[in-house]
Amino acid sequence: MSLRIERDDHRKEVIEVKQIEIQSQSILSKRMTRGLAGQTGMATLMVTLILLIVSTLSALAVSRSAFFERKITGSDVRNKEVYAAAIAGLEYGTKWLEGHEEVWDIGTTGGTATPDALANTDQGADAYAHTITYTLLSDLDAAPTVIEVSSLATAVGDSQVQKTVKMIVLQSALLTRSIIDGPPLLVENCIPSGANIVGGTPNLVPATPTSAAIGTTAGDTSCLDEGHFDVFPDENLTNGTQLDPIVKTSTENDVGLWASVFGSLLESDIISMSIADPARVIYVDGNYANDGYYTGYTGSTWHDDVGSDHQTDGKYDDQVILYFDSSSNCPTINGGTVIHGLVYFETEGCTSNGWGGGTVYGTVAISGDLNKFNSNATLIDRDLDTFDDRNGFLMVISSVPGSWVDF
């Protein structure tokens, strides 16, 4: 009996121990579960923070990139604008040289000048002020004159935004010095023996020559038939003393009639000038029509007075250039017509210059040979001082290839 009771007590103790173990395992299991759950929440929080940081950095990077893109775009726009403004100033400065008499600080190499001010150029982002400067790279009286044209554009709202462009140009005068002070008759080649210079008394009147000034040295006599012209020392044709004829004694450094008269200009330059000012440069070709100033050309004859003495005011603006293109052949200057200036015949070997008593105060330039110059033409020496300056359309500007600089 006593033994059974002890066994029962032992069984109860075993059962209680097991229950305690079960409870302990249950409590441990719950604690472990709670620990794992806490660790999972912490990991989630860390991942979330990392993603937030990454997102924030990405947004900042995108914002910074957009800022720099806008900055680059704005800078590019302003660079293009200031570059365009600088080019506009260069074009203005170059064109201004063609239409104005510039005043130089010094007329020798290194001298500078500026044109009339150019108004600010308004663009989309800003307005740009212009600084245009001319610098002589040769003496002012050089032919042609070499000039550097510099154009600086500066943003009005930001002086740090600047652009400078430069170009070297050649400035050429309409007539060369050799023709401005030239003789009354300029023949490129010869006035040959046997030429039809008969049937009248054409006269050449130098300015104020003396016998010694004209010279008596024999030259190529085949170029001038001495029986054709009477040469007088002044304009007093009735009392003048006949002197030896003027002859060309050398062909050294012969550059041709065109270069002697017009230098480095092209015929297209003459045409452009005639369009710009038809009262002073009269370009006559086979299609010449009344341009509002003259009705003098009829297809074979010029019979309109043009120009005026440079000492007086006349119908036209002082001396003129009357240019006969080859397509007009060699028009005659008919009786009574008076021309002040240069008469240039492009056709070589004219055979139809049977002038009927016309008078030219200035110079007549004949291409090739002078084969016919009969009747009563009178050529009186006058310096073409209307063209002896640096003003207006008389100046032609041409750029030097490869001289463009921008920085």
C-alpha cells in the first residue's frame, strides 16, 4: 500500500516536471517568436531608410543635372547671341568704310579710327553694345590701304559676356594717282602712222607746260604721227607756241591701261558705283537706257554735257567718269559736247572716234591703239581732283582671304 502511494506520488512529480518543461518551452518559444518578429521590423525599417536616402539622392542628382542643363542652354544661347552681335558689328564697320570719309588718329601704320556709333543689338536674352575699331596695317596713302576691322560685342546686362571678331580688308580708291594727275590723252598702245587722224585739227592742251618740261628726247616715232596734233602750252589756242609732241619713250613697268586708271578694281566695281551714284559714274553699254540723269547716248553717239568744272557748281556734281563698255563700241563725242572728267573707252583699237568738236576737261583714255580721232576734238588737261580723296562710294572694300579671327 505504501509502495503504491509512493509510485503515484512519483508519477505526479514526473507529470508536473513535464508540465513545467512544456510551459518553459512554450514561454521560450513565445520569446523567440517575439525576438524574430522584432528583428524583422528593424530590417524593414533599415531597408526603408536606405530606399529613402537613395530616392533623395536621385532627386537631388536629377535636379542638379536639370540646373546645369538650363545653365548650359542659357550660356549657349548667350554665346550665340553675342557672336551674332559681333558679326553684325563687323559687317557694319566694313560697310561703313565704303560710304564715309574716316578720320584717323594717325595716318601711318598703327593709326586707329572708329565709325559712327552702332546702336545696341537687341537679342532674346540680352542687348549687346558694339565697339568697332579700325587699325591701319599700312600707311593711309598706300594703294590699296590695308586695314584691320575689329568688332567687340558686350552684353549690356553682363560685361563678362563678350565676343570679338576681326578681319583684314583692302581699301581701294576708284582712280589711281597716275590718272588723277594724268595727261589729257592716254593711249594704251600707239597712235600709228597712217591712222585716220585727218580732216580736222584735234588739239591737246597740257596744263602749264614749257618746252623743257615736255622734252625733246626721241622715242618710238611709229607710235605717234607728229603731223596729227598741235600741242599748245596753255588754253590760249590762238596764241600758243607749237611744241614737240609728247611721246612714250619706254614700255618699262607697263601695267596696262586698266591698272593705270583703275588699279585693282574690277569692272563689276565700276558697275556697282554707277548704280550707287549714276550722276558721277556713267556706265554705258550696249543696253544703256535713260536712267533719269542722261539722255546722251543714242547707240553710236554721246551728245550730252556732263560734269562741271571743279571750281564751280554745275548741273552735275563736279567731274564724272564716262565709261564706254566694249558692247557700246566707241561712241563719238559730237560737236559742242563738253565733258568734265574721265572718258574711258574699253574697246581696243577704236576705229569710230570721229569726234565732231567735243571738248573734254580731264582725260580721255583709249584702250589699244588710237586709229581714228579726226575732226575738231579738244582735250584740255584737268586734274581729276574730285576723285582725289577718300570719301563716299569712291572707296571699294575687299576682304583678305584667311584673315578672319574670332575669340
